[in-house]
Amino acid sequence: MKQITLFSDGSALGNPGPGGYGTILRYNGKERELSGGEPHTTNNRMELMGVIEGLRALKEPCEVEVISDSSYVVKGINEWLANWVKRDFKKVKNPDLWQEYLKVAEKHKVHGTWVKGHAGHDENERCDEIARNRAEEFKANL
């Protein structure tokens, strides 16, 4: 299996408000940036969307290390998801996105790694910049 590093960050101006995500996929020294957003969303939704869209972009099963400053995403992936599935996502925020995550992650081996946000981690800072820019684009179009 190819080993992929997926860096991701999300942003929502107003939370809820206009939002965006930024994702960097790295394999074998090469990088691909992805971004997107929504006109009315939350930070947690954008954090998770970045991971989902990054996984969706992979064309074959891979080992994926998700690096994020979102403890919601990292703990969701590493710790909470199995119990959420058992409880059929009752009392879980963003169940639609977590169910989508399960679909796109199914063929991959995924592990989350948390990094402190706004602490000089180059890729996290770049993803944050991409996410904020996308959120600003949605805000400007309101």
C-alpha cells in the first residue's frame, strides 16, 4: 500500500458562517492541494470535509496518516467512531459527514495525528491559509 500523508484544516467565519477547507495530499515527495467550502457551515464540518475530500481523491487503497489540528477529527477517527457506529450515530454531531467519512475511508488504513494549530507547523499553516481564503470567497459572495 502507498503511504500517504493528508494534512487538512477547516475554517468557518462566524461558526456557523461561510466556511472552507484546505487539504494537502503528499506521496513520495509530491503534493496536491484541494480546497472547497460552503456558504453556511461550521468549523467542525469543514475540518471533516477536508479529510473526506482528501480520501475521496485517492484512486487506490492506501495507508493514510491524517494530520490535523482538530481534536474532533483526530479523536473521531482514532477513538470515537467505532462507538458512534454501534450507537447508530445517535447524539453525534455531523452524522451525515461521519457516515460519508466511513464510505470514503473504507478501503484505506487511516490513522489521525493531532498537531497544535497556529504553532508554526508548515503544512498545517498552509491548509489554514487555504481554508480561510475559501471561507473569505464564500463570504464575499453573500
